Amino acid sequence: MSHDLKTARNQGFISCHTCHLLCRKAGTDAIMICPRCGSRLHQRKPNSTKRTWALVLAAFIFYIPANVLPITTVTSLGIAQSDTIMSGVLYFIKTGMWPIALVIFVASIFVPLIKLLILGFLLITVQRKSSWRQKDRTRLYRITEVVGRWSMVDIFVVTILVALVKLGALASIQAQAGAIFFCAVVVITLFAAMSFDPRLIWDTKESLNE
Amino acid sequence: MSESKKDGSDLNDVPEAEVRSRKRRISIVWLVPLVAVLIGGWLVFKALSEKGPVITMTFKSAEGLEAGKTKIRYKDVELGQVSAIELSEDLSEVVVTAELVKQAENFLSVHTRFWVVRARVGVSGVSGLGTLFSGAYITLDPGVPGNKTHHFTGLEQPPLVTADLPGRHFVLTADSRGSLDIGSPVFYRKIQVGQVVAYHLADDGSNVIFKVFINAPYHEYVHNNTRFWRASGLDVKVDARGVRVDTESLVSILIGGIAFGIPQVQDPGPNAEPETAFVLFRNMDEAKERIYQIKTKSILYFNESVRGLTLGAPVEFWGIQMGQVIDVKLVFDNQKKMFRIRVVIEMEPERFYEAGFIGDDIDRKKLVESLLKRGFRAQLKTGNLLTGQQIIIFDFFPDAEPAPLVFEGDYPVYPTVPTPMEEISTKFMQILQKIDSLPMEQIGKDLRDTLHGAKQIAESPEILNAIRNLSATLEETRLMVSDLRTKVTPEINTVLDGARQSLANAEQILNADSPLQVKMNTALEEISGAARALRLLMDYLERHPESLLRGKGQEE
């Protein structure tokens, strides 16, 4: 981190998101258009914190039914058994399959929650223009983005099982409302992570420099 | 820092961004959390609005039940789920907590019954096989509406009759449970029309009360005068017409049952109301013959052994059973310092109906008093000589001492007369009577006269003389016999010896190989040869008569 850092922003430049053409910034209260490709130009992702906040909140709300409602119903020989994610984890723990329980717990409960918490944490720090361990926070963001998609594993497993296990009276699996909410949590979290502009983490530095 | 750029001098070449006016508006992204809130709110509302009553049920065992899994169903529609299973504080029961749907609130009442549906194999059938795969579940019978409650005592056995089953309940009282059980069939004309749904002891423990359910439309056949009897097992009768075996059904042989019908002589009466109480008779005969519902108790005191008098022993009057013995007790009478035996008998006054002895209580008392005046008494009697069983009979004993009718509490005490030493003594009496009727005096007098005559004869001198002569005659006879022995006997011996010798000789002569025989044979042969020669001579002479003159001459 150099102190007299020159950035496009403080030099009055703006880069096109689409064709990455570097443009000079025009008047402040105006919508800027890329002269080459016609895309809208933004200094930063527009309304990044607001959007991210909205999505994170939505994801938080959906996180509750995703974990409370059953995610699947297994009907085997007439015995219908509905399972939430947590009851599945507990079932595997009870039957001694710790590794599977751990995988499910991490992928389906821990990761979505930690993602939301990280995003919330980043948003708060960004809004407070904190300069605390910016590099580590950026790393956190990268981890969030990379790991986020793996939460979809659960949904894929459910969809595959529902499609495959159609044995009539012997056994069948139905997806339940929980799966939809869980899917919503994962997707909304992905969007939230996408809408967050990590450059905001460093903007405090620049404004300090200015 | 994706958009950092080098410090450059030709930045002036960078084109300028175009400008448009900015419209301020609320970001559309806020719709997402709004939708999330709406959905979440709707879920919460739905969960709250569908939340029904939470009930607790107690069971003896939680076999097959699982918290969070076991469902509560009615007519196979899910009404709720078991949420917790705990032991009661004294560990005697299992308390099952269940959350029901809101709809269930409407019919939960103190009459609602819950039970666990499991696979069951019983005498009356197999049920709940489906639960072998699906697991046990709890079901319920809403019952009739009543006070609301959320605490129930679960049934251990499924009830045989649920509220939606048309029919009628009736109550039967019996002296014992016998082989009847819950589920035992009830037959009408050998068709199963119902079953025993419950039984319990009467409050005072005096009898057993059965509750039976008669399915519609058969409950129409239960009238006020209908009689119920046990149809348990086989009814084997041996009488003059042969052996008859009667049974309601094979099932009733195994598990017992109840049958009902109407005695043919009786008017059926109106249809019986639900919960009407009936008496459960021991068997069909009893049910059809005994039409005595009224029983009066009386007390008898005996001052003698009642050995052989058992409970249930009949009380008879002129051979007709009027009742039975229901209690026999030894009582110490403090006033008389004496033991007495107190026998309580139960009489059925309805048995007298047809004789016209009916009347209200006062009349009856007077009637009994007049009967007592005429010697109406109770008495012990041997009913069976083989087993020595005693019965009680009533009869008229005109010679009996007069006795008043007294009451002990509500029960009349009938006077008794002692037993005249039973059967043997009566026989003895008969013999005595016969002896009594003999002309003993005459016989005695004749006998005396005869003896007197005999005595006179014996004492007469002729007899003495005759006796003396007799002794002389006897002496002579003795001598004669002695002579015979000494003289005649040796002679006889000699004669016999001679005779024996002669016989031996004769035997020798007659023997086949004796010389006499041989000689005789030879002589006879000679004679026959001579006879042959003579015949030849005669033949010759016949043909040649001239040979007498001329001699034989020459052969030609």
C-alpha cells in the first residue's frame, strides 16, 4: 500500500465496465456513457452498498425458512419422513457418519451463514469508511465469491435425488418448500456478493489521501 | 485496484464521457428484501393460523411412537403429529404431546378417545397390518360432543365401536365374567350382530356388568323382553331323544359369546332403548325358562347338621323348585347358649303367579301366617342319596308346634321342623309300622297256648314210658348191630373172595388166546368140515340115488 497512490478515480478517469475503455470523467451530476460501446459508466458499481444490503437482508430473511422448513420428504414403503437440513445433519451424526455430517453442515448451514455475515461485516466497515485491515477484508470478499457457488451443491443433490428416486410405492423423494428458500438464499447471496464493489474497501484510503 | 493506471502525459487524449441528466429514484433492488419479508411474513402467518391445539395423551407404553414422526390420523387424514414423548412423573405412564391442526379443535371433547394403531393379532381378527410398513400412528374417535379438554387417557386397545358406527349399546349384568372378553361376539339366530365392548365390576362388586354393542339394523331385534344368555362353548344334551350338541359358532366355542332371543311364550314388548339393562343368563335353557326377575330372601334356622347343603341347593315345595339356598352360616345364639344354623334362601315368588297366589305385601303376610297355622314348615331333606346332597323342602306338617311368623330385618323367618333321621329312618319307620300292624297279641297268645300244650305233653307219664321203651329198643338195636358186625361181616368177606376168583376164571376162559377158545375154534372148524362133507354126500345121493343100492361104483 503506497501512500501517494494515484488511482483513476482521483485522476478523474473512469473505466467502462463492458469494454474497459478508459474515459475522462464528465460533470458530476450526470449519467455518463462510454463513447466507444455506449454502456453506462460508473466510477464504482452503482448503489453497491444499498443493493448489497438489500440482498443480504433478503437472504437473511430467507435463511430462516430455509432451515426451519423441511427440504425433502422421503417416502419409503409408505413411511413419509420430512427432513430439514439440520435434521439431516443430526441424522448423520446419530448414525456415526461424521464426515458426511460435517460436509453437509459446512456446505449448507455454515457457508451460507458465514457468507452473509462476511458481506454484512464488509458493508458495515465500508459504510464506516474503516481502514482496518483492508487487505484481509478484500481476501474475505474473494473467499466469499469463490466459496459461494458451492452452497448450490445441496440444491443439486436434491434435484438429482428427486429426479432419480421415483420408485413408486417403494421410495420417492419430493423437494419441499425449504429447498426453494435455500436456493433463494444461495442465489441472492451470490447476487449480493456480485453487487458488492470491493473497491469500496479501498476508497477510504484514497479519500484519506486526498 | 483494478482501474489504476500509470502516470501518463497523454491523458488529454482520453475522450470525455457524455452527459445525461440523472433521475433520482429508489433502487429497485429493495424489492428483493421486500418480497423476502412478504414471503417470510406469510409463512409466519400461515404457521400461526394453522397452529391447532396441543394435546397430551397418556399411554401405558410408547411402543412404535416417535416424537416428530408419529402422525395422528382420523379416517386416514393427517390431523397432527406427535411432538414429544415423555414419562410421567411417577414413571407409570408415557405422556405423549401432540400438535393437532386447527380443525381438530372443533371435536376434541372429554368423549374423544385416542389409541395407537399397530399391527394386532387377536381372537377376533388381525388388524393394522398396514402399520407394519408405515409405522404406528395414533388415531381417534371423536365421540359425542362434550366438555372441551386437551388432556386424554389413551386406550390400550382400539375401541370396538366408534361413534360413527350405527347401532345401540346395551348393558348386561351377570354373576361372573366367564369366558367373555372384549370383542366376544353377540349372536342373534346364530348371526353375529354385535360384540362385547367393555366389562367391569359393578360398583359394589356384586356382579359383572358387560356392555355390548348391537350393530344396526340388528338392534331392532332387541326388545324389552329379550333375554341374553351365554353362548359359550358347546351345549351337549343327552336325553330320551338321543344326544344333541348345540353351539352358536366355532368362534364362540373358542372365545365364548352371547346370544339373545325372545322366549316364545312372551310378548316381545317395545324396542329396547339404548343402554337398557338386561340379565345375562348362564345358558339358553335358563334364559328361556326362568322368567323370574323378582327374588325374595327368607331365613331358616336349623338346629341340626346341614352337612350336604350347598349354596345353590334347591328349595322345593312338593317337588317344585321355588328357589335356592344362597347362604349357610353357623350362628351362636347368645340367649339360648346354643348353636344354630342360619340358612338364607332366595325364593322367586313369580313361580306362584300361575297358581294365583299373587297379592300385595300385606296379603302375602297374612297368607303366610295362615299357611304357618296349617303347619307350613321348612325341612332339610336328602336330595341325592349317592352324594348326600341336601335340599330344603317346604311341606305341611300338621303336627308341628305352632310358630309365629317373625322377621329378621326385612326377611321373614320361616319355622323349621327337624329332619326325622333322613331316608333310612323313614324306611325304619315304615318297617316299624308294618310290624305294628301285625296281630302280635294273637300270635303271642297262640304261641303261649301251644307252649303250654307242649309242656303238658312233655310232662305226661306216657311220654316217660315211651322214652323208657325207646331206650330199651335202642339197646337191642345196638346189640343187633354188634352181631351183624362180628358175624355177618367175615362171611360176606369170604363170599366176596369166591366171587372175585370166579370172575377171574371166567375172564381167563373168555380171553381170545385161552386154550379153551382155541379148542372151541378147532372143534367148530371140524364141525363145518363135517357139514360140508355131508352136503356133498347129499348132492351125490340126489343125483345118484341108485348108489344107495349099488354103491358108489366106478366113475364114468
